[in-house]
Amino acid sequence: MLSARPEDRSELAIRIAQHQLRNADKLYGEGNIDQGRAAVDDIVTYSEKARDAATQTKKHLKNVEIDARKMAEKLRDIKRTLAFEDQPPVEQAIRRLEDIRTTLLKEMFAKENKAKENKREKK
């Protein structure tokens, strides 16, 4: 992934996170709790990489935010199927995905506000 162009990294990282989401769903469904937990950790790791790449290049912010929201929703669905003692790591991953979304939204709206301020200054 590091050899990819910077503007492509966010998309690649989100694809990996989505793939790991499908793996986590399958693994939890099969009762492989430890492997499912590892896949959930990967979802967060690669979502954070996608966020970092998107904010660095200022590209794909909206797409990464939408994908993070969808993954958080899917994790909520997965969490409901798990035994109570297996839920905390998934809940933590959901919170971290929400933090990623918040960061991306702040970045997107900060950019919009700067554009509005620049227009006002030019008048």
C-alpha cells in the first residue's frame, strides 16, 4: 500500500477494511472469535490509514466517511449476534470508526468554511 500513489491510498485502505469486515462477519458466524477479533482490529487499522491518507491529500474525504459509517453499522449488526463477553472489542471498534468519521467531517466542513471565508474576503 505504501508504494501506491498518495491519492490512491485512502481508497486502497478502505477496500482492505471492507474485506476484513466481510471476513469478521464470516469468522464470527463460524464461531472463530479470536480470528474475528483480529479482523475487527484490521478494520480499524485500515480505516485509520484511509482517514490519514484522505486528510493528507484532501481527496476522497466524503467517500471514506461514508464507508466508515457503513462499516460501523455492519459492526453494530455483528455485535448483536455475539455473546455478551465477545461484544466489547466490537463496540470499541465501532467507537473508533465513529471517531474517524468525526475527524473526516470536521475536515470536510473546515474546508467548506475556508472557501466561504475566501469568497467573503474577495468581495
